[in-house]
Amino acid sequence: MTDRSENQAPEEPVSSQDKASHPDPRSRNAGTKNGKNHTASNQRGPSATREMILARFIRLCTVALASPKTKDAAAVIVNRISELVYVDRAVIIDLTAKDPIFAISGGGNTPQGGNFVDAVNTVKRRYAGNQQPALIPQTTQDDTHLYQVQQSMGGTTVLWIPLWLKNDPAVSPAHALWVERWKGVPWDDTEIELLQRAALFLGHALIPPKEKRIDKKRKYKKYATIGALILFLMFPVTSTVTAPSKVVPDRPAYVFAPMDGILRELYVQPGNYVNMNQILFRYDSRVLDKRLDEAARSVAVARAKLARLEGAAHRDPEARAEIPVQTLEVERAKADVEFYAEQKARSEVRAPKAGIVVLDDPDSLIGSALQTGEAVLSLADPGQTKLKIMASASDVEFLKKGAQVSIRLDSDPFRSIAGNITRIGFDVTLSEDQTPTVIAEAIWLEQDIEVHPGQRASAKIYGRPTTLGMQILRKPLIAIRNLVGI
């Protein structure tokens, strides 16, 4: 192990004032046995004032931080740390490199092998992850290298100072400061606290200049990103909402149930094109057929009785008197036949005009009981359609008569069709997903639009001018408000 004259050569001369503040503690050992019974306060001599310590602290940090290279900053630290506290040897330990000695007081080549380096590696393994300073306790001969270092130079006390970068346990320091005092001179709490506070500035001084520039650039990029985001959110746009919609017929021809009965057969399906007078559906006519047969037999019976009465009328006054009544009975029976025949004809419902069949659920119609006047289906003109918009009740403020709408059909999502809102409903109903909705209708602005009733679409409704931030955050803010109840 080298002595102090070899390992501690100050980078610049120490003033007489500094010497007075940090005299050699060994010069104050007179009258003590082997220099071991003196106190730390007596060994340091007259204490420096706070102003002096602060001035030295600032000077050391300024020079270290201003060093153009990391090696220069390390040399400044190890050679001038004695301006803050008295040390016999100072070493910068690189906690991330295989060779631990980064700089040592006195200059010259840094040793990377031997007894001292082995002792440094021993301490490094124990304290590398700490951010707090540690006094290396006296060890036994089991730790041969560290024991020899502690026993050399009349007794060496070692203080380990991590050069931390952030007060965050997750951020491990990259360097540590190893400072020694020989001949058993101890360290007191005030000195340890001072070195711990200086460690933050000294640690940042050892960051490579390139990394410092990168951190500065990252800081500027962060601010620039925040500023750009604010400008982006303040960009003026037209507020829009999107709502599901459906193509429906415009002024369709509705087909109503002509009479009470059971629908037996459905001859059309949704989307089929039918011609005028083409049969659409048929009632179950078995009851009508039975009643028609009974009415026909009643006519035959009434006519036969009328004939008998007419044959007996010339000799039977009572028979002659019943002829008018029986004549009326014959007419009534004929009326029943005509009625049931007409009802049978109605059992086949035909299209009142040509068009496309609009029907929601054809399977539910078969076998269902129809009431007279009930709407069964409708026939739409393919060239006359409109858009039925199911807007959320929270977006009702966007539903203005004449508002512009952009429609994208599910069958052609890349095509946008312009439209205008013409009617807005007043009732709030529940949609298929149980969302309160308001129904609105829109017409196409383009001519010759080939869309068929029943097609699904997405409608974008344009509203008043707003900012992009409000357009993006409006729905999340509504959800948060409903969640917290504000």
C-alpha cells in the first residue's frame, strides 16, 4: 500500500487558511498513547466556520461540474475533497465497471489489481446498492484483503459514500467515494452528513457530458411535447357525434290485415321486389270454406222450401202467406254466400303496388293471429328512402333541423354520403342495447342513391364549432361525471 505522499497530491495548492482549518491530526497526538485516545474534535484542530465550509463546498462542486471530461471531474473530487473534511486518501469507485478504481488521490495510474483492489471489491459487493453512507466496520482476518487495509498505516478508518443521483431507491448510484483516515482517526456524524449532502452534486459531476446533453434535450423535448399537445387540443374543429342508423322507406305503402284470422302462408321475404297484385300472404281459410259450404246449402234448402210454398199457394192460403218470408230467407242465405265468398277472396292478400318488401321478422308472422287493420308489412319504392338515426339522449343537442350528416353504409364503409336532418322525435326510447335514444330522420342530398331499405349505417352529425380537446374528452368527462356524481 502506498503512503499519502504518493497517493494524495492536491490538484492545486491549499491556502494557509485551509491548512489552519484542516491541520494534520497526527500533529495533535502528543500526550496520548499511540495517538488512539484523542477525540475527533481535538484532532481536527480549530473548526472552520460555516461560511468557509460553504465556500469550499461551492468551489469544489463548481469545478467538478464544469469539468469537460468525467476523468477530470473525478480527479478534482479525489484531490480536493480534503477541502471539506480531512482525508488521507480518496478513491472514486465505479460500481458498474469490472475494474472498480476510477480515480485515486495523488494522480498517476489507477491500480486495478492487488490487495487494495480486492478490498475495494469486497466492500463494493456489500454496499453497491445503498444510497446511505457507511462506516466500514473493523473486520477479522477472514476478510484478508480488507483486514490488511484496515490494519495498515497505523490503523485505517474507511468511510463509504455513495454518489447518489436521485432520492429514489430504484435509482442505484453509478459511483461511490472511498475516503480513508490513517492512524485510527475516526469520523464524526457532522462530517459524514456533509459528505452525504455533497455526494448528490459530485455524483452528477461524474455523469458523462453527452448524457447531460441528452438529459437536457429530453427535458426540452418533454416541454415541447407538452406544448404541442396543448396546441393540438386547442385546435378549432366542428363538433361531431356518431350514431347508429338504418335506411328506411320514404312514404312506403303499408299492407294491413283485411280481416281477423290466422296467417297461414307467407309468399315473400324482406327485400323481395313484388309487382302489383302479386300475392303476399294467405290466411288459413278452412273455417271460411266450411261456412261457405254451409251458406250454399242454406240457399239450396231455402229455395226448395220457397218452391214448395209457391206450388201450394194456389190452394193453401197459409202457404201463400209464407212466400214473402221465405223469399227473404233465400235472399239472406244468398247474402251469406256472397259474404263468405268475399271473405275467402280476402284470404289472399295481394300487393297494392309494386315495390320492395319491408318486413322485420317474417318467421314470427306465420301462424300469428291478425287483427283487422293491423299493419303486416310495407312496400317501399327503391328510389324513395331516408335515414332513421338512433342518437343517444346525451347527444340530443346535436340534433338540429337542417344539421349536416355524413352517412357511411356498413356495406360500403369507405363511401360517405351527405344528408340533412329533416325531423327530430320528441320521445326517448330504449335502443337494442338498452341505451336511451332519440329518433331523427335525414334525407339524402345526392341524387340517384342506390340504397335499399333495411341497410345499416353509421351517421356522423355535425354541430357547433369547438376545440379538438373538448371533442375528444367530452364523452370521457361525461362518464367520469356520472361515475363520481358531480
